[in-house]
Amino acid sequence: MYECMENNEVESERVRGQERDANGRETIGQAMDESVPVTRQAKEAFEKEEYQTSYLLYSEQADACPQDLVVRRNRCVVLLKLKRYEEAKQEIENVLTNLRQNGEKTSRESAAKTYVLNAACLLAMGQVLDAIKVLRSSLRETVQSPGEDVHQMHFPALCCAVGKLGRDWMGAYYADRITEAEKPATHSSRDGRALKMVPSSMRIQKDQLRRLVSMTLKGRLAEGRSFLLQSWGLQRRLGRHVLAMFRAYAYLQAGLHDQALKDANMALAYSPGDGHWARGHAVLGAALAANLEWQRSALHYRHAMELEPGFEEFESCAQESAEKLSMEEQRVLRTGGTKSYSKWLEEEKERNLPEFLKKRPKYYYYYEWMKKRIAEFYPVLPDPVLDKLLDLDADELDMLLQYPEAIQGQVTEFLDVYETKGAEFLATYRTPQLSWDEVKALQNKAALGIEGEEQLDVSLLEHLPEDTNHALLGAGGRGELTEAERSGLPVRPQLPPDAARDRMALEGSLQDRLKLLEHRAFDSSSTPPSSGADMDAMD
């Protein structure tokens, strides 16, 4: 029992100058260095495991100088080796009495060594909880900052003491800490101090919780002891992630899978290391498996296995969850690990979403619709030319696609620019606007007709009766029909006067644009394409 504490050796005389008597004077131990025959002989006998001889020599030295605390601590160590635990306990209590009398004059290192020896005596006598209490008290009194020498000398004794704790005691301890964390917080009675309160209809009673946590520790005692060692050694409360983890396992065993899943998510969310806690992923994997979410369960078990490779529990659970997946998923998880499988799950989720929920770029559906309409005329176009068409104004592109000659002229123009100037120039290219002469020429050509086409007799239009405006009829309350309606012909609904004027203005500009494109398409079909010099002149 005592041998597990690495600092259980007789102290060297070179540090004894730190001890002081009740009057503040340095004890006789200062003058006792390695040259003192009795002290040197006692230590040599201890190293040769001649403990009885060492004890007699240290006793002789202690009787000569009762205030020498180093000699008396060394004699306590020898008594422990001789398994005379009661005498060792009495010896260390006398040393503690002298330390309390010295008060602030006692060094922290000397006090820590004495407390550790006291805990060692209690451990030797089987009083594990008392030993832990002494060590925790010593940590509070003697340690100023973690990592210093005084702090480190407690850990061998604390490890030895924690290693003696049983599973039932630890289960009760963790269950009590969970119960305390569930108590209403001071700022809100609806929230717990460290854990969210479980609904009363689902809450497990304290005795049952102790039993379930004890069952959780079966096969996980070393891990459970490590949490206690970190908490007590660093003088901190048990982490919220640890309590949530134990409560998740307890509710899993109780069959309350929904609550277990909430606690498992909480354990991983509050875990140290930005979620890189293997046990947190393992408990979440177990909760997800209980809720039949095999994909996420396999993912988290695999993550736990990657964080702690070779851990049998994680490997077996990961294999069990992976067997529930499809062959493709197993292949992705086996070859690519958690990163590849996470990406695969995201892509699969995106594929299975309804179309209106899928993430699409801005104007995605407009571009897809226009691509289909353009493909009816030009199934294959260079990407820069297609992008340039889609970059046109929506109304203008829609109007072009309604007239084959117009879209032909526009595509021909863009292809000429692309072939002569390249894709970069086409991206910034702007179609030349109609000049006044071109507009007049188009108007004249439309009025007179193209060669070979039948001309329209304008005089016939003068004898047609003027159609009736429904807006005026509605305002007058006459309810009359137009000539077209009386004859049963299909009638295009008329807009109000203001909207009709705006529509006519828009259609006029678009019609002029279409006429120009038709004219250019006609010219391009009869003459060879313009040269690069002509394009430069046009620009």
C-alpha cells in the first residue's frame, strides 16, 4: 500500500535547514549534514532495507533532538516499512502538532510532506476516505499554483488513495454530484445549477441513480478514477461534461433514450478541447444508436475510435453501428474516416431535400429556364457566349427568344466578337445602340415591305370601326360590348390608359431593337462576317 507512493523515502539532511523551532531558531537539524555518523548510518541502513537498524538509529537521533522534524518524519517512514502503522500514525500526529505550534513559520513544503505522510498512515490502516480528506485539505493549504513542486508531491499519494475507491462508492459519489447539479439555480428556479433539470415525469430517484451510475462504471473504473483525480488534484469541481456524460449513461440504462440523447449532446458540447473528447463522442454514439440513428451513431463512434485508437470498447461499438449502414457508407467510413463520411452525409442530405429547400445560387432557376430556351435554338454554344446571353436584361432576352431571327442576329453578333476578340473582351462588350438613321431606315422598310413580300394596303385600315375602351365603358356604366366581342372573336384584355401608354413605350423600344437584330441577321446571311478592323471601328 505504502510502496505505491514514490516520495515515501527518508528525507536527505541537506533540506533540514528549513525547519525551525517554536522560537523561530533553526533546529539542530541544520547542523546535521551528511557528515553526522548516526544520520548517515540510518539512511544507509534504510537503503539496504535494514529497516529495524534504521529505526533504532533514527530513534536515537530523535531522542537527542525532539524538535528535528525531518528525523521524526524519517522515523515515521521506517515504521511504515516495518508495518507498525499505529506507531507511525502517532509519530506523524506529533509532527503535525509541532507544525501547528510553529504556525506561519513552517514552510509549505514541510507542511505538505507531513500531510502526505499522514495520508500514507491512514491508507496503511485502511482509512481511504480519511486519507483523501487529508490530501485535499493539504492541497488547499499548501498549494498556491498548479504545477509547483509542492503540488506535484501530492499526486502519488492521491493516485494511491483514489485507486482504492470501490465502484459502488464512486457511483454514489457521482450520483450525488449529479443531484446537486440538478438543484434549482439561484437566478432561475427553472434551471439547474450545472445541469438542466429533468422533467419530473422522467426524473430518476436518487437511489436508482446511484445504482445506474455504478453500473455505468463497470469496466470503466480507471476512467472514473481519472475524473476524480483531476477534480481533486486541481481543486476544481467535476466538469459539467462529466456529470452530463454519467447522467446520459444512467438514463440510457433506464430506457429513457430521449433524455439520454439530450445529456449526451450536452456532454460533448461542454467537453474540453473543442469537442475532441473521445468519451463524449462515445456516449453520443450510444444515445443515437438507442434512438436508431445509425448514421450519426457510426460517425461519433468512429470519431471516438480515431481520438483513442486501440480502445476496445470504442472499436466494438463502432463496428456494431457500421454494420447497420449501406455498403457504400461503410466503404466511405472505412477508407475516408469521419471527415469523408461527414461530407458524404451532407451531400446525401442535400440530394434528398425537396427542390424548394435546396441551396441554390441567386437566379439559379431563371438561368436554368433561359438555358433550356436558348438550347432549343442553339444546343451547343461556347460558355462565354452563353454567359453573355444570360447577362442580358431579362425582358430583352425573353423578347429575343420569341423571334428566331432576333436571337439568331444576337448570337451571331456575340460569336463574331468571341471569335475575333476573345472571351475577355466579350465579357465587357456592349451591343451598339440604334442610331437615328438606322431607326428611320427600319421604319421605312417596315412600312414599304421587304423585296419579294406582299405589301399591306394601309387604306383598308381607315374603314375598320374603332374598338371600344372597356375602361371608359365601365366608368360610364353602359356595359356595352365591342365589335370583336359581338362577333365572338378572341379579345385581348385592354390595360388602363396609363399602363397601356407605358406598355406601348416599352414595346416600341423592344420592337426597334428586334428590327435592328433582324436586319443584322439578314445582312449577315447575305454578306461575309465583318473583319476585326470593322469591329474596332464600330467600337
